[in-house]
Amino acid sequence: MGREFFQDRSKHAGSAFRFAYLARGLAAGDFDNDGGLDIVFTRLDDQPVLLRNGVGSDHPWVGFKLQGTKSNRDAIGAKITLDTGKRKLIRWITRGASYLSSHDRRVIVGLGDGFVAGTVDAEIR
């Protein structure tokens, strides 16, 4: 402990991070359905900015969109446990949003390098 440090990576962040914006509202979701969580934010009196995450298209992933059958139709509070054989991953269904924005209802889970197809067990509670 005490040996961690930060690096200035701003030069590698991309052109969207070189400007100041007068912005409101931010939504996260997999806009291009490639397994990478993308971000969009709205600007006042201007077009929105979409920040695409290109990592998802090169790696295996699984997505869940849960729906309750009686009450709690958005399945808020549900727990998804994935077992890939090498590691166990846990995700919770939550709701949250930003100003006049709503996030993707799906839960996107990256399965990591070395994943072997057909080896995922999922438990949803």
C-alpha cells in the first residue's frame, strides 16, 4: 500500500477531452451493441457528443435486460451472478440517470481474455 500513483493520460484521451463544454445530462449505454459501454452527453444550444468505446468489439461479452412479471417491471435490485469458470462476476440492476437522461437498461458484462465459449453460468435473483 502507498505505492500507487497516477499518470497524466490526457494526451491519449482523444479530441473530445481537449475542449470545455457547456453541457447537461449524461447517459451511458452500449449504443452500437458491440459490448463496450459508450457515453453520450448533451450540450446547451449544440449537438450531443457521443464517446464510443471501441474495446467491446474485440472481447467477448454478455448482456442482460431483465423485466419483472408483476411489480417492479424494471427488475431494480436484481442480482446477476456470472461464473465463467475462472472468475465470478456480480452485477446489480440499478436505476439512475442524469439531468433529462436515462441510462441503458441492459447490464453489459465483459467476459475477459481467454474466455471459452459456452462456459458461463448465470444466476439471477
